[in-house]
Amino acid sequence: MVFRVIPVDPFDLVIFGGTGDLAQRKIYPALYRRYHSGQMPEDARIIGAARSEIGTAEFHQMLRDSIATYIEEETRDADAIEGFLNHCSYLRLDARGEDGWRELAEAVRPGVVRAFYLSVGPRLFGELAERLNIWEIADADSRIVVEKPFGHDLETARALNATLAQHFHEHQIYRIDHYLGKETVQNLMAVRFANMLFEPLWNARNVDHIQITVAETVGVGGRAEYYDRAGAMRDMVQNHMMQLLCLIAMEPPYAFEPDAVRDEKLKVIRALDPVLPEDIVRGQYEAEDGQGSYVDDVENPESRTESFVALKVSVSNWRWKGAPFYLRTGKRMRERTSEIAVVFKDPPHSIFGEENAQKPNVLVIRLQPNEGINLRVTIKEPGPGGMRLVEVPLDMSFKEALGPDAGEIPDAYERLIMDVIRGNQTLFMRGDEVEAAWAWIDPIIARWDNVRDRPRPYQPGGSGPEDALMLMHRDGRRWREVKA
């Protein structure tokens, strides 16, 4: 099976912050892969814009280094790399001044899709949006892409939305969350809405609870300054994990169209109950094996910022009332993994006796690593000697299921950037969706600020604080093992 490549229209893509870390790690490698796959039209142009005083040769060498570092060896092709570089140019530009704007206005072409990727801090969003309009660089069909963090709280999110709305219509604004571009996340919608098998069971009558886990083995690393202002709640729960929860809990939209999907996600956020203090656990990783603790890494011994958070969430609607969602995310955990586990209820009666205790069916959607879907079912153990039940997985790893000729599964940024060019907002957040998420998160953070207690310590390489285990144990449940 070979993935079908859908061509896109000619475009000019301007990447503000074009020499930055995100651009080099994610954006340029994603664009190179699309070029290598034959999806980039011959007259497409990519313009990196930043304050750095470098020339085209230096910029192209930066792109070569980026491809060498972040692209798998089998996809690195000398001719393809040089062909890709022919589409790329660099422009020195001052986001807060006037330098470079006239040159950019002369560089973009009429009659092609114009997309502007703001790979910069949110404080520059407004100024860039304003100058794009003052210089008449953006037209009525232009698209603007903004990265998280989209606000620090509800007030700042509203202010950012208002600023962007002064210069762009909502249908032109693409708030990117790379989790929504992952193959498995989109397959979650296909599994739910394209298969009659699951939809009749997808409710609190049949589902005992749902676990969403995003675990990382690394600490805060080079993001210390940002992370200590944000913490796990703002950095992960408010956006990535909230989006996963919405896709699991949402009602079927009338069509797979941007506003139809986003309307249903918004309904889920508005149906979330406030989280009780006893239903949330915060943690900070300690030092171990020569690696510093969280407070060492952020160089702030008084920090009360969480590197781990676990919470029990209730969705008050007809479908989910009574089936809790348990969310947890943390740094310096045992394994790097992201997964959603839908745990179904036990059968109402077991005909096989106490010696054959049945485990619940579990549908596991793996986002990383090794994207795929796993359904755990109970069968008879082969062989004579009576009825003995065992649990086995029906496992579908995408790479294995689609065969060796399927090629590499596209990276999330590849898909999302091409969706921007196509004008498809289905996998991007809408302004009211972002504000609703902050409206739910803000009271939790405000309560922490008022109480000012310290997060619970936890040992690196484990599953988080003991209190997080008790969050499940008191309900007669337990977390799935964090493992790849």
C-alpha cells in the first residue's frame, strides 16, 4: 500500500522566526519531506524571515544541517535536498521595526496562496499581524499560523484573539496544535465514526473510564525559563490533552468539516465539571543519578511549578455522565509514551467461575512511539484441561499493518502545514475553543496560587507521585503501566 499524495496549489510560505529552533527542528524538515514525496508544486516558495544577518548561502547551509539532523537517512537525497533549497530564500526582517517589510511586500506574488507562519513568541503576534496589513502583504485569502502557547490564561488568550481579529478573519487564523496532526489522533475519529462496531459502545453505559497519558523521559532541558512560568497544566493539559479528551468525548459531527468538528469539541469543553481539589495531584521530579531535580533545572529553589499533573475529570452530558476521564502528564517518567486507553466495563455476569477472573476489554490508541491501535480481548487459552481464559491483544501498528511499501507515516507538521495551504481548518483550534479551555483551567491554577502548597516530589524513572496512584486506587481502579 502506498500513501496517496494530494497536490496543493502554488504558494508563498513566509516563516517568521525562520532561523529559530522550531523552524529548524520541525518546520523545514516537514517541508522537505513533502517536497521529497512530490507534494510541493514546482512554483512553491518558502521564505525564512528573521533578524539574523545571514545570506542565502548561510541560510541554505542551515537548512542542510537541519535536514541532516532531523531527517531519517533513507529520505536524505542529495538531489532532492538541492531541489528543495531552490524553493527556499532568506530575508532579514525586523518584526518590531521597518527593516525588511518593503522587500517582503515585493517578494510575495499575486495569484498564489500566501501563508504566514508565526514561529515566534506570542508577544510578536500582534505586531506581525499589523505590519502584514499595513504593508498590504496579506490579502483576503491569506492564512496566518500561530503556535502555542496561545495565551497564559483566559485574559491573555482573549487579548490575543482580539488582536488577531483586528487584522484577520477567523477563517484565516490557524492555531496549530501538532497533536491533532498525528496519524493516530485522526484515526481515532475514523475508528469512532467509520465503524459501527464501536459507536454503540462509546458511552458511560459500556465504558468504565478513560485514561489519557502523555509521559516524557526528559526534564525541562532548554525550556526552563518558559516551563517554570507555564508548568504541566498550561504546557500540556490546556492544549494537547484537552484536544485528545475532546476527540474521545465529542458527539459525531454532521460532516468532517472544520466548524462541524470544532462545534462538537467546544460542547465537550463546556460540559466539563469543575475539578475538585482532591481530584488533582501535582508533582516535581527529584534529583537522581547525577541529574538535577526540577528546581535545579529551572534554577529556582522556591519554584512551585508542577512538572507532573494528574487529574480526574467528569463530562456532564448524556453520553459520559458517570464515566470519569483520568489525565496525567509528566517529565522524567519511566518511558516516553502518549496513549489513550478506553477501559470497558466488566460483563454483568461471568459464567466461567471465580478461577477465571476476566479482565476488562481495553482499546488503546498509541500516539507515540510506534503509532497504532491495540484492543485487548479475552479468549480461551489453547489446549486441553478445561476452560482457561487469557487476555490477548489485537494489535495494529500502522507500519506493520500497512505493509513495507507504505513508506514513512507523515509527521504531524507535514500534514498541518499542507492543510494550511489547502485552507482546511479541521485540525486547528478555533478562538472560542481556546478561550473555553482557559475558562476551565484558570480556576484550578488560581486555587493553587492561593493555597501555595508545593508539588509532591517523585523519583525520576517512575510513574509520578504516590498520590497520583491513590487518585485511581480510591476509585477501585489503577493506572496502566507507563511503557512503550
